Amino acid sequence: MRGGDDAFLLGGRPVRLLSGALHYFRVHEGLWRHRLGMLRAMGLNCVETYVPWNRHEPSPGRARDVGELGRFLDAAREAGLYAIVRPGPYICAEWDNGGLPAWLTGRLGARVRTRDEEFVRAAERWLALVAEQVVGRQVDRGGPVVLVQVENEYGSYGSDRVYLRRLVERLRALGVTVPLITSDGPEEHMLSGGTVPGALATVNFGSGAREAFAALRRHQERGPLMCTEFWCGWFTHWGGEEAARDAREAAGVLEEILGLGASVNIYMAHGGSNFGGWAGANRAGDDFRGALRPMVTSYDYDAPIDEFGRPTEKFRAFRRVLSRYAEGPLPAVPPTPPVLRAPVVAHPAGWAPLGEVMDALGGPEERGPVPPSFEDLGVDRGVVRYRFTVPGPRRAYPLWVAGLRDVAVASVDGVRVAVLDDARDPAPIGEVAGPAEVELWVESLGRVNYGPRLGEPKGVTGGLLHERQYVHEVAARGLRLDALEEPGAMEAVGWRPAGAAGGDPGLYRASCAVAGAGDAVLELPGWVRGFVWVNRFCLGRYWGRGPQRALYVPGPVLREGDNELLVLECEGAGEPVLRLSPAV
Ligand code: GLA
């Protein structure tokens, strides 16, 4: 594969990439084949995926199943698709921290995504892990990989060309021989900041193809034209409105792109779900100083293939356009995977208060003069408990949490007094007289994945203030979500009968009998905010705030007979009811 003057050339023959984004980590592995078959049936000849560094390197030097990428690429080849791999190091993608490991951003801060030696060393190690999966699967070796992307929209973030050059050199040194690309917004400063010699520049946009490619041509006179992200839908925030884009209008833009002779990657062809609590967040406002806007668990994206894998009106509209550019007749649309045969209602039988779950499964408690961040405590996803004593005796004064990210349940002398967020900084707990014992349970709602506040830490990042005085003695302890997935974790928890829980925050366990397993949705009526697992597979965050009301349960997660449901509720449990319904 190489980039010719105006087309990609494969074995000397021009090929147009008709690609669709599908992130393997947002689709249950048991459903990859189905989804890839859907891409083929829509008329695509290629699939594109990011590779999330933070998911595959949970702590420094400890790789976790990078082979998943290789298995996905094999599945793509079997489905008859080429593949584009985008390993970052930064990926944006509405993914926690834009894919950067929290252990790295916590230490390096604004040094990430630059030539900073420590960052580059870590990034090179990451790229080496990716290369192990990719190099032998390049198209000239009989594999599906036709392009590899360097960084991601770097021109929307930085201007360190030395950094980009080092990434290009490293990928080549690791044996990547297919064309490298960069992708950027079609603006002069983005293209000049994000492109690098040795990688083909491409553009990302949702409309205005002609103008976008004209901007690209001003920057790069020759080479295949490619839209690496044609945004045919959009993402959704908690507390926001569900994103939607008209199918016919989007198909019109696809038509325009293809009519200009360009290659395309439809972002997203199939969005999937933010399983595992990995959803990212944005900062509102043009200056990115505004409120946190955390992403919902669904990454449906109003994509042509919906979160359940079903074809939508947009699928049919795109298929009509793509069929005119396909090499032969399009394959039939694969049948939708089976859905759960009948609704099931489960009732929690056991529970444990949050404090006891922390005792059983939390990390070590750290004590010091200032509150540590999630990053300091090694918590990528999960909750942190801060404990401190307001000194006394002293009269009542306002007690504040400065730099809170993102939401905290506060109690004083064992009584809940407030649920705090970052709408006000410092966040007010209320008037408190000393001495008093204070507990704060803080949850990260997802790290910022885009803009200059990328990588900002989570937890209490400012301090604890009584009137104007810092409280300089804090104990903090983290509970990582994946601690609940460790073998033996549930045996370590002291379970109590759930009837006595009274709606308190805690870990709840239910079993439910399923006959006719298949795709389902899970609803938690009246539950406020937390995470849920089905047979230890973490579906992600639920939140009564909406707009998302039900979580997608991939069929392969359920089994015939008995199934285990676990709910980690951080604010207040609802009715003792968990409702599984067929995905329709
Ligand atoms: C940019 C990024 C993607 C994604 C989209 C919005 O183009 O490159 O990762 O965040 O925006 O969905």
C-alpha cells in the first residue's frame, strides 16, 4: 500500500477506502463478527479503530490484553475488510483522558503530547506494544492493515513538531511500512500544527466537504484525499440532549465526499458502548473553562448501525450511496443477533455499605497534610473516600471543598449533609462546628478527553477549607472499579441481607434466572448513580440524571440459567428492583 498522487495504490492499483469507525473496545468480542458483517453489508471495504493506551496499560509497564487488537484485526480480515489503526498515543474518542493513562498525566501534567523525554519514552513503549499486533498484519504481509495514524488531531492541541517527528520515526523503526496519516480539522492552524513530513495529511469534518478538501489541498498539493472522520452523528452528555442527525442530510454529505473522489472513514459506522466506566468528558465553553460535560455510557452516536447492532434509516441511506461505489453487489444485511426471550426482574438479595466495600477491596489508606488526587492514589476509574477532622472546639464556620472533581457525597459525624459538584468552586458543605468528623465520597465522572484541560486530575484537587483555613490532615483511600472484578473479590465482602439496606449507598448483589439469553437492556428504577456488572462484565455508569435511561447488555454476557448482577450505588439505591428487558 502506498499513497499515489491522487489515490491510494495497492499493488499498483488505485483503491478508494470506504471505511467505517468501529472501536473494538466498545463492542463485546462475541459480537465483532456481526458488526463487521454489518459494515460490509453497508458497502464499506474497511474498518477503522482507535487503540486506547490507558485500557491496555493500566499501570506502568503492565500490559493488559493488547492481543485483543490483533484478534480484532484478524476478525476484520475474515470479514473481508481492510483496517486503519489509530493507536494515538492520544485518541480523544470521548474516552477517559483521550486514552492517555491517568498514571502518566497525573505525573506529567502539561508535558504530555510533547517531546518531553519521559512522555516520549512511555509513548514509544506503547507504540511497541501496538506494533507487535500490527506489523505482521499489514496488507503487504497478507493482513488487513492499510494505514496507521500518528497522534490524533494534534493541531487542535499543540505545536510540537519534534514530538510528531519522533512518533513517525518510531513507527517506522518498529516496522510499520504502510502509509502513515495524520488527521486534523480543516483549518490552517490545525493543519500546520498537526501535520508532519512522512505522514499523509487528511481532514475531519461533518459537512462542507468541498471547502475542507480545498483547505487540505492548500496545505498539501498532492496525495490521496481522505476524510478520516466524517461525523455522521455525535456524542451525548449526561444532562444533555440525545444527539441526532438527519439520515438523508448526512447521506448527502457522504455523496459529496465520494463525488470528489476522496476516501472516507465514517465516524462512527457503529458506536457501541462505553463499557467499564471508560467514558470521557468535555469542558464547556469556547475557552474550555466551563462545566464538566461527562459522556453517557451509550456511544450510539446516532450512527448508521445503532448500539444494538441494528440497521437504521441512516444505514439504508448510506448503503444506497455506497452501493454505487462498491466493486460488486453488496452482501445481504446479516440478521440481528438474538434478543433476550422474555423480561426478567431481579431483586438484590445481599448488600454491603460502601465503607465496608472499601475496607474489603480498597487500596491502602494514605495520610498527609493535603488531599491526594485519584492519580496520586492510582485510581483510574472508581471512587475515593476522603476523611478528615475539623479541629475544635470551635464555633460553626462554612466548610468548603476547593477544586472538586467531579461529584462528592459529604457527611458530617455520620450524617449525610450534601451532594457536591463542581458548579461552584469552592463547593460548600455547609456550616460545621469543630470538632467534627467529615467524610467525602468522590467519584470521577470521566476525564477530559479534548482541549487544553486534557489530563486534569480527579478528586479533591484544591484543598479542604474551614472558613479560610486549610484542614491539614487528610486520610484518603481509593476503590478501583476493577478491584471488583478480581477473583475472590466477592468472597472478601461481608454480605448482609438486602432488605435492611434502606436505600443506602453500597454494593448490591442479585441473581436472576434467564431462559433464552440474548441482547437486553437493564433499567434500575429510582437508583441514582453508580456502576453495574452482569456476570462481572462492567456495563458502565448509570445515572438517574439521564438522558440515558437503560444500559445495553450484550447477549454474550448473559447465560442460560443463573446470572449475577452487581450494583455499586454511590448516592442512594432505588426500589429493590433491577429490570432486564429484551433489546428492541
Ligand atoms: C474528533 C476526534 C474524535 C472524536 C470526534 C468527536 O474528531 O478526533 O476522536 O472525539 O472528534 O466525536
